[in-house]
Amino acid sequence: MNSLGEAARAVLLTADPHAKRRAARELARAWRRGDLAHRCDVAMPDRPAWPEHPQLLPPNRMPSRRKGGSERGRIAMLHALAHIEFVAIDLAVDLVGRFGGEFPRAFVDDWIGVAADEAMHFALLDRRLRALGSHYGALPAHTGLWEAAEATSDDALARLAIVPMVLEARGLDVTPAMITRFEDVGDTASAAILRRIYRDEIRHVSAGTDWFNRACDEQGFARTLTWQSLVKSRFRGSLKPPFNDSARLDAGLTQEYYAVIAS
């Protein structure tokens, strides 16, 4: 594989979770070594290869997770987070392979780094699941995350608006409460993993916001109005408070983007 596009496609077509994780990190190393030409010259798959397990269900068919601090409930929460991070590997790699040729090398640098982060997050969560007697794939997971990729497969600006600036930004809203929940029951190991993920997510949202704003400026689009229009037309869900305004601000995602269209 000589090009960025070929290497990205190979990661997406790797089904085994741990092989995909390793492939994403090797993609990052190969790019940083200068082994890959900055060409996105092959088509990305409509859907990545995924393992037989976990069983994937529509979001409305997912069993409800226990709110308490039982080990079973914590395993379910960690499994859901592991699935988010697993799909996030593909989301970042697809962004690079599908749209990286439209942007300068610095864009690829940022999103290759995001893919490597997501791979590391997945490894940390699966390791924690195994320490608790479970593993990724032991419980069902939902199909909703990749829908955002399908809805924005034709437009880099839309992809940036939805994936980092909506989906990852939602992680900034909900992760602090999850950290507190784990700490309250003495699960400091899980809480430490979530703190690491939370810090990285701020950088990911910042990268998405920065590149979205740059693309808008280059095309002469109003930043906030363009983002609001794309969210309304391309995102199937709704923006629901409460928002972690402080963390969002740290990532450059100010209230003027999302406050007026929040439900």
C-alpha cells in the first residue's frame, strides 16, 4: 500500500476489533514516517467490516442499561463505550480516506491522530471489561453511530459538522457524570479511563471545529449558519441539553453554534 487512501481502506475492511485497532495505529505510524503518499485514490467502502459479535441492534431495540452501580450495570456501560470507540476508529479513518485529499497534510495529521486515539481508547475499555470478567462483543450494541457517516458520505463539511461537532461533543456533555458514577462506587480504574477519553475528546472536538471553520472561511460560508443548516438537514437526532458549555468552549464550540437549535 503506497497511498493514504489504500491504507485507510485496508483498515476499514479489517473486521476483527483488535486487528482493526492495530491496523489504525500502524496507519498512523506509516503516515508519520512518510511511507504513504498524500493521495486518496481508492473508494472507501459504504460500510466497514465488523465482527460477528457484538450483535448489532437498532437503537430503539437496545436493552436499557441499569442506572445503579452494580458490576453488571458498569460492565454494560463500559461495553457501550467500547463500541462507541470501536466505531469511532472507522469514523476517523473514513474521514481521512474519503476526504483527506481535499485538505492539506495538517488535516490528515490531525485525523490520523484521532484514529490512533480511538484505537487506544478501545484497547483501554476492552482491557477493563476483561478485568471485570467480560469483553467487547459479549453484549449487543447499536447501529446508530455509522448512520452519521452514511448521511455525510458526500460532503466533508457535513461530516465535520456532524461527527466531531455533534457526536463527540455529546461525549463532553455526558462523560463527567459517568466519571462521577464510577467514582461513587469505588471503581477508580474505570473512572481514570473515562478521564483520559474526556481529555482527548476535547481535542477531537477542537480539531473538528477548527477544520469546519477553516473550510467555511475558504468557501465564503457563514460558520454558525452553515453548521446549523447542516445539522438540521443531515443529523437524524436532536441536540438535547444539558450541555457542558465549559468543555465545548475549550474546544472552540461556542454556544452560538448550538443554543438556537437545541430542543
